[in-house]
Amino acid sequence: MAEGRLFTDNMDWDIPCWFDGKSIPCPDKMEYQQEHGPNIDCRRRCKLYKQINVAISNCGQPNTKKFLIDLELQKIDAKAFLRLNEIKENIIHWVEKGSNLYLTSDNIQTGKTTWALKILYRYITTICFQIPFTINGYYLYLPELLFKLKDYEFKKSEEFKQLDTILKYCPLIIWDGINTQTLTPQEQSTLGIYLNKRDLEGLSNIFIGKNLTEDDLNIMVGPVLAQRLNIMEHINFKAKSYRGF
């Protein structure tokens, strides 16, 4: 059993179709194909394609993750896959509730980021038609963010102003690498300010990290953030690497 890509390649098309497959059926494409044949370039004629393209391009995802690899389900992680798929299929309700997820693994390269982005992309491609040209979902790598925030010049820039607004008000954020380095007291405080603000706004978060013991988590992120992670829904992958499938 494989969890396919959100954006799939169709052999009859020169480009990946945002609507191809089960994720978001596109009646406009089907109608156009019936009238003009199977060859259609969404980039040239489809306003919805352009709208989704803008939304995905602005969500901060790594270039290597725009098109997601397939993950072959291993029995040991069956419950985890099923729960993540359930979240993805009900993502609008999940975000409206202000839900949070702590996604970890016992080993590296097990598909944590891929799964989180599948959920993020589903939310963005669904909500962007209701709230167009707004950043509704965002991915960030926490160690990189914390490094940037130490730069005084960066904090005076327009980029920081935009990022600050995203961190405070974006409906869904992926915080990758949440416990991959030991946070200083200042970093714990900075992160805590943003997360407390998001709590007050009822916004959703997906935290990605290593599966650590409670004591090790306290050491890495501090007791306040550790407690926050410990009380939210926790999904852990136990299998070896999924890469290469």
C-alpha cells in the first residue's frame, strides 16, 4: 500500500497537473479535454492552477519537497499512516479546531517531513479557493529560523516583518527540527512567545523531530516546550528508512 503524491505526473501531459488524481478533481479540465482533446497546458489557461501555484510557492517548502516521494507502508507503522491520512482527509476541520501534532521517528529519513507536507499541501490547495492569495500554510526549518533571528539586520528587514506576521497568524505551520539541537534560554523564550500567541489565536501546528525520552526532550527544548509537546497528539514512526521506494 502506497500513499501517493499530492501532485502526480501524468504521462500524457508535459507538466504535473495540480488536479490530477484523487486529491482535487478538476471539472474544468475534464470539460476542456472533452472539447479539445487530452493535451492541455494548465499553466497557460487555468486560473485555478495559477492560484494554487502561487499558494504552494509561498508556503516556504524546500525545493526538494515540491513533488513528494511515495512512501511504501510498512506494517509496523500502519496505525501511524492511517491516522495521518485521516488528518489529511479532514484537514479543514482539524485546522479549524486549532489542532496540534508532534510527529517523530525512531530512525532518520522515515517520511516525517513528507507526511507533514502532504497534510500542508492538502490544506493549502483546499483553502486557497476560499481565501485566495493569502499564506494559509507555511513550512519552516526551526534551526534556520533561530539562526536568522539572531541577525540584527535581518530583524530590521521587510522579510522579517512578513515572517513575523506568518508566525503569529498563519493557520497552519510546520516546525521542522523542533528538537534537533539544544535550545538556549533565549531561543526557548523567542519560540515560546510565538507559540503562546498562536495558542491564543487558536492556530494549528505540526512539530517534527526525533523520538526522545522525556528527560532528553527537557534538555533539548526546555521544560515548557517539552510539556507542550508531551500533551499534544504524538505520532511516532518505528520503521527503518522509507526512502528509495
